[in-house]
Amino acid sequence: MNPGIDLQESFIETLIDLGLPVGAAKAIWMPLPMTVIIIGATLGVLVSVWLERKISAAVQQRIGPEYAGPLGVLQAVADGLKLVFKEDIVPAKADPWLFTIGPVIVVLPAFLSYLIVPFGQNLLISNVGIGIFLWIALSSVAPIGLLMAGYASNNKYSLLGGLRAAAQSISYEIPLALAVLAIVMMSNSLSTIDIVEQQSGYGILGWNVWRQPIGLVLFWICALAECERLPFDLPEAEEELVAGYQTEYSGMRFGLFYVASYVNLVLSSVLAAVLYFGGWDFPIPLDLVSSWLGVSETNPTFQVVTASLGITATLLKAYFFVFVAILLRWTLPRVRIDQLLDLGWKFLLPVGLVNLLLTAGLKLAFPFAFGG
Amino acid sequence: MNLAEGVQIVSFGLLSLMVLGAALGVVLLQNIVYSAFLLGGVLISIAGLYLLLNADFVAAAQVLIYVGAVNILILFAVMLVNKQEDFASLPRSWVRQGATALVCTGLFALLSTMILQTSWLGLNSGAAPETSTTILIGEHLFSDFLLPFELASVLLLMALIGAVVLARREFLPEEIVSSERQPVLTLPERPRQPMVVSSGTSSTPGSTSE
């Protein structure tokens, strides 16, 4: 950790100089990063909705949205506004309380998980020690909301959709955790910062994707299943279940499900980038660049440039994964529910265990390359 | 009292209220689905209490295992069972209620004496441990708590095998089984009496569409 710009310290000191007490200054600072991240996550949703529509159109040789703003970039905003203004209907025999709480429980963990997403050495809300484990734990709460929504709608399709969502989420959580565990084993820490640190130093060659290719595939399949993206979107399979647990929802309550699914997709992509593609790490080691240019690492300008490069690198890598997810959506047919569960329990779980064992063996055999 | 302590006290009060309220709801509400959802609320609040005690790993594990797995499976079971059965008062229900009350009071007395007799001084220094809690837990699990840890895993293995044995029992009518569809892999403890031949009075698990 090098000394340099510390936004938090300087912000608090400015406030203290303005005559505020220390506690108040710290309390004013605290909500700022959270607000920035929440706004960022929401913008990420808008961007990925637009990308989804544009890329889907390109895959199907259509034009896609083009009238709302240049290239249709405002289409997602228009969609959101439409949802806000739609009538909010609660079916007559639905359970109004559970019907309302369900979508909220689905959305909250998705946003809460952004707590641990790093965009730079110190650019994250909280470097909690349990890091990536927090994401796995939080993502297991969402199915309760789905079950709640499915049950409260008083509709057979909804109930079946909710049950499928819960079954799918439970089944794919285990291989996902095993894939993450292999990474954690290599970096000796659950913290996302340490995971990226362990990959940095050699540029693109040091990224985990070269050491964990099986893990990456495993992680990505399971992440798609957890997000209910298309090869695995059984809970909402239109041909079978109308729209699954979303069938009875309209207006902003439906919007919450929609937002949650895209927040989850972006979050999984960012974490895939952090775990396997070196997070904010630039393909060329930046300290090499600084020594070529003859700039000190603590130079403020250099630090600002590094931080913005880090954020850009993280987002580019994350949106690469979003792009892959969208392409997969139009490439692969949906699996059946029994195929889904077979794949999860009989294929991915053993592969995850083997990958973990291999990683442990390689770590013992080559401690310099696999984080001894 | 600075900001952090105030936040801590307020959140402790809120979490305790949530635990107590949700737990009372679990016991007292008539609708079993509400009880199951409130159980999730109880477990999440307890995870919050763990967080206040600097036990972050235990809190996350609580959310992952109790909320994300156990509670979802309870909900699953509740929602898959589609049996409307009117409540019939049992003849000697006071025996059961008396026994329940006895056990609960006994448990409460036991826990209260334990809490009162333990000296809590010196346990809580108020500060977070220097090393990460995950590392501490790992060291304890593989040194002085190795035996309980392994015993728990043996218990889980037994439960797993039991679940497989229960799930492999196929409920098929006797004549079909004996004549043509003899399953290749039959467990010795498979019951020989047919379970589902009678016309539609008993609902099989999985038929939610009645």
C-alpha cells in the first residue's frame, strides 16, 4: 500500500476545518460511497438493458431501439419510466403483504452485495474480511423472496416458478462456492482486495484465468444459473410457466424483479472479472509503466490516472462477461428442469470437487505459482 | 458515548426486538407459511447479533446455511405438501401440551442457570480480534474442536444416506412391480405394501395442481 491520495481523510479534514465536529464529519462521509455505488449499480442496470436490446437485435439482424436518444441509449430509461407509471395491481386473492415484501427481498441482497466489489486498491465500500463469502451468503437469501412472490400470487404458474427458482438456486450455489473456494485457496484470503492483489504484478499473465480455466467455466455456468439467465431461465420459462413467479406482477413491483435480475447479472460479471480476470489490474503492470515514464508512484496525477484506468478496466472486463451472457442467451436453447438438476448435481459438483483437489495439489507442488 | 457505540446499542435493541417479535410470530401465527417466513426473519436477526459481536464469518455462515438452505427447504416442504386436512382435536392433547411446557421450562431454566453462573468478565474486551476470525475458526476446528467437527460430519453423512434411502423408495402398485416393471436396483428395505393404488384420496408429493 503506497501513500497518496486519501479521499476519505481529506474530505473529513476539510469538513473539520469548516468547523464541524469529528463525529459529524465522519458521519457525513459514510453515506457518500454507498450512494455512489448504488447509483453506479443502477446505471449499470440501464447500460446492460440497452446492451441486451442492442446485442439481441444484432444477433437477430434487426436494428433494435433507435428513436430514444442517439442509438437508442435512452430506451432503458423509457422502459423504467413506463414501469413506474403503470398501474400497480394486487390480485384479488393474493396475499398483499407477502406479495409486496417478495420483490423487496429479491432486490436488497443484490444491491447489498456491491459492498465488496472493488474498483481499485481502496475503491470499495468496505474491505470486510469475509469478502467474497458475503456475496455467496447474501445471494442465497434471494430465493426466499422468489418463493414468497410465487406463493403470495395465488397462481399455480407463480408457485411452480418460485419452487423452481429455489431448487435451482440451492443446486447451483454449491458448485459456485466450490469454484470460488479454489480461488480463495490460492490467494489465502476471502477478501476481494487480496484476491486481486494476488493476481497483479505480472499483467495479463498473472490473472487467475490461466491457473483456473475449469474454475472459470464452472463459475460462469453457475453464475448464469443463479441469475436465471437464458440457458437456465426455467423459473420464468414462457412456454411452460407464462412468466413464472412474475406472472401476477405489474408496475414497479415487476420492475423490482427486473432490476434485481440485471443487478445480479452485472454483479456476477464484475465478480467474475475480479476473481478470474484480475479485477482492476491493467494488462500491462502499471509500476513498469511508471518506471518507464520516470514518474513516481505517489505522484497525484499518476494516481488519478491509475484509479480511472482501474475503474475502466474493471468495467470493461465486467461488460465483456455481460456480452458473453447475452450472446449465450441467443445461442443456447433452454435446458429442461431435470437436465438442469442433473447438470448441477451430477456434473458440476464433481467437477468442482476435482478442481478444488487439483488446485490443492498444484498449490502444494508449485507454491510459487499457486500462492503457497 | 460516541457515534459507533450509539449505533451499536440501537441496532442491538432493534435486532433483539426483531428476534423476539419474529420468534413469537413463528409460534403463535396460524398460517404455517407465515411461520416459515418469519423463521427466516429470526435467523437473519440472529446473524445481525453475531455481526455486533464481531463474529462476521459466523454471521455469514448463519445466513448461508440457516436462511439460504434450511429455511428454504422448510418452505419447500410446506409449499409442496398440498394436503387440506381439518384440525381434529386429539383425545389426550393435554398430555402433549404438558410435556411440551415441561421441556420448554426445563430448557429455559437450564439456559438461565448457565448464563447466570458463567462469569462473563474478561471474555469481552470490546475490540475485534487482531487476526481474521476465519483463520481463528479454522485453527480451532483443526486442533481442539477436531472431534466435534468430525462427529458432526459423520452425522451429516448419516443424514445424507438416510435421505437417499428414503428417496429411492418407489411407490408403485404391487402388481405392476411384480409383473413387468421390476426395478433393477431395489433396496432390501423397500416396503412391499402398495402405497398409491387407491383412487386419488391420497396426494402424492409433487402434485401441486389439485
